[in-house]
Amino acid sequence: MADASSQDRAAASSTAPTRRALYEAGVRRRANRIALISTLSVIVAIFVLVPLAPGWEAVQKSFFNGRVFAATFPGLLDAFVLNVMIFAWSAPLIALTGLAIALCRDARAPALFPLRLFGIAYTDIFRGLPVVLVIYIIGFGVPGLGLPRPWNSPYIWGTLALVLVYSAYVAEVIRSGIDSIHQSQRSAAASLGLSDRDTMRYVVLPQAIRNVVPANMNLFIALQKDVALLSFIGPVEVFRQAGVYKSLYANFTPYVGAALIFLALTIPATRYADYLMNKQNKARR
Amino acid sequence: MKLLASTALALAVSGTTALAAGHAACAAGKTLTDGTLTIATGNPAYYPWVMNDAPESGEGFEAAVAYAIADKMGFDADAVTWVRTSFDEAIQPGAKNFDFNIQQYSITPERDEMVDFSMPYYTSAMAVLTTQAVMDAGANATLDSLKSLQWGVVGSHTSYSMLTGVIQPESDPLLYNDNADVNAAIMAGQIDAALYDLPTALYLSAVVVEGGALLGQFPAEQSESPDHFGLLMEEGNPLKECVDAAITDLTESGELAAIEATWLAEATGVPVIK
């Protein structure tokens, strides 16, 4: 609908702009001008005023030190490979577990009530705990039971901790997607003779999951950052490597380097999530 | 034992008050608060560097050294206040909330560019902390044997450089936030061995780590880059010369050695790594 009306307007304005169209274009130009001036003045203020602060030189030396940056950045990039690997094997596990938990919460048969209860308890507990705490408890606690190597590896149990916490969030997002599918869809499916199972699989889930893709994208961007928390139980990923350099050089620049690496990945991902979200909003309008 | 130690310390300190007058003028007007010396240590401060996490008592090697230095600089024990900082707080830019910071800071040229270090007050051997189980499994005090172990160290310690530089383990070492996490990893069997300064390793193996054992040590005099501990100060702190003078005095008069003998256990029984 929106497309059709804008096409109409475009067609009208291409022949001869009305007075109203001219006026509106003028307003838009003025708004753009003001936005540009205000943005530029903020940028200029930051770049001129901050270096005037009395401690700027000291801050620059410990946070934006070119020499330290050059010495540590390659090492940080190497360490970041581990982040990507942990992310790569955690993400599918999280997606599957989250889906399973969401289905548990949606179990409607009375006999399956315990499953539903489990789903509720799971999401309540793991959404209520700080990620770091779960990583510590599982990452040190479970191996402490006396498992032999390699089964006590911090990679295994740290990944489990991430999966537990993040699948709880993903489950809630998927559940909201399932709830957003109107009851009439299930009724229609039932009238076609689909079983409950097939209704979920072929009617509800495909729509539900499509609806929550942008929300889940945001969760995976957050996961990408939280992978760094695994460093608490041993793995030397980019955040820990930056910490090592920080101690070595008594300088915080390596953290800035790590931040840049994270941003290089998360900003495009966030933009993409926003794009998906906008596209979806437009389609719904 | 503790009483005896404190008495020895008191004797050592009182014997030097005559000398202190000479340095007293040095520190005047250079401290954070006039007439007070503000000393920072870790949070928590670990045995045997500070006993019972209470530096005010003057018990423990670093607490005793701090009070001895303060005395040399003309500050009575009453004129010393303690604050606690993490490593990061100590190196952050901007005004510091301490005159000097004493928590086993290893002096390295890289760090020295950002902050100031005093002269070393202690030179530590590095020691390998492991468990009896690992030693029973055949680990011994040779470099070849050490290479094959799974290592873990505290990420902010200089022992990491020693580990990757000297031992060069075959599998990547795991890094942790603090001693407690390294110990947890040893007890969980996730790592075989950890590298600490000798006094800390002695304490951990005897008291903290269940079934803990010392596999061996790299004596300070044999290391290519021995681990010197220095007081950390803000870059360009004018107090540095006074602190250095005090430490020189303490070293030359043998008081520093006496404090070391009082608080840091003998480690002659620990085998030397070849």
C-alpha cells in the first residue's frame, strides 16, 4: 500500500511540483541544513575541546598510544580467531536449544505440563543470572567433580554456560514469535486435518521464526561480545590477550584495539539487523 | 612465632630512627597529603606479602618493608595511611590516590615508560606450582618435562612472559584473572602447573591448593631477566628519589635482608630446574 501511494506522489511531482510540494521540499532542506550544522559543531567541539583538557596528554599516552597499538594489534587479531571459533560453534547450539526450550514452553497437552514447567524454570533461572556467574560456576564447578582430560576442558564447559544462558533468551524470543501467530492459523491448520505437530512445524514455526529473526540477530550480536567472558576460565581470546598486553605495557591501548576489532564485526551486524527490522516493519504496514 | 617476628621487626625499625632525620626533609611537601604517607596495596593483599589482609599491622613482608621505608622517609607508623587499588587503577592516567603502591610489581622497561618504579626491594625466584598427582604421573624438574605440561598463569603477571619465553610449553597456556582462579583450575585438573614467584608458590602449595607441590624453581640469579619487585609511582613523581634513597639505606644496612628473613620462608628445599 505504502509503495503505491508514494508512486502516485512521485508521478504527480515529476510533471509539475505543486506549491505544497515546493514548500515541503524547502522545509526538508532547512531541516537537513540544521542537522548538518549541529552535527558538525558537536564533532568540532569534541575534537577541539577534549584535547584541551589538562589530562589529555596522559589519557592519549595510555589509551591512544600509536607505538603500543602497532606492537599489539597483530597479536589481538590472532587471538580474535578464537572468539570467532567459540562463536561459530556456540551459535548453532544456542539456536537449537533455544528452539527446543521454546517448544517446551508451548507444550499444550495436559500430560506435557512438566515439560512446560521445565521450560518456564529454565528461562527464569538462566535469564536471571549474570553470564559471568554461570561461566564461573559451570566452568570451574563441573570440571572440579573430577572429570579426566579432555572432558574438563574450559572450552567445553564455558561453551555450555554460554549455551544455557543465551538459549534462555533465544527461547523467549522464539516464544514471543510463536505467540504472535494468530490462533486462526492453528484453527485453519486443524481444519485442513494437520496434527498439532504438523501445525507447529509447517504453519506456526515458519512464520514465527521469520518474525523474530531481527530480534535474534541482536542476541547473537550480544553473544559475539559475551564470548569474551570465557576468558575468565582460561581461554586466551582477544579480551584476555588485550589484558596481557595491558599488564605488559602498563597501557590501556590494547583494549582500544580490541574494541575496534569488536566494532568492525558488530557494527555491520547491527546495521544488518536494523535493515531486517525496517524491512519487516514496512512489510507489516 | 608471630610475636617473635613483630619484635624483630620493631627492633629493626627502632635502630634506624637516627638515620631517618636525614631523609625526612626529602619527602616534605611531596606527598599527597602533607605529613602523611599514603601507601596502596592490593585488594585483597596476599600472604606472605601482607598477613591477614591487614597491612596496618605491619605484618608480612611488603607491609614491613612499607613501614621501614616510611620510617626512613621520616613518617611515623601513625602517619601512614593505606588504600587499596587494583593493577588497572594503579596504571590509569590522571591523579593517583597513593604516594606509592606496593603489590609485587615486577619492573619491566615497557611498564617503566608509563609509570615510575622505585629501586627493587626484592628479587624473586620463579617457582612451578603443581600437584602431587602430576608429579606422580612423571613430571620432574627438567625443562623437557615442563614443556609437556598444560600451563596456567595469571594473565596480568610477568610470569606469562617467562612461561612463553623460557619454558615454551607445547600446548597454549590458559590465562586467569587472579591467583584464586588459577588455583581453582589446578584443583579442577584443567591445568597441570602454574608459575608464581617463589614465596607465593610456597604458600599456595602448602596451604591453599589441595595436594599442592612445588616442582622446582628458576633461581633469580640464574634467570636471564630476574623478577625484580619495585614500588609503583605515578610517572614523574618527585617522591621517587626519597623512596630510592630509603631503599638503598635499607639494603646497605641489611635491614631489608632481615625483614626478608623474618617474613619469607626459606626455600632451599625446592629443586632447581635444569
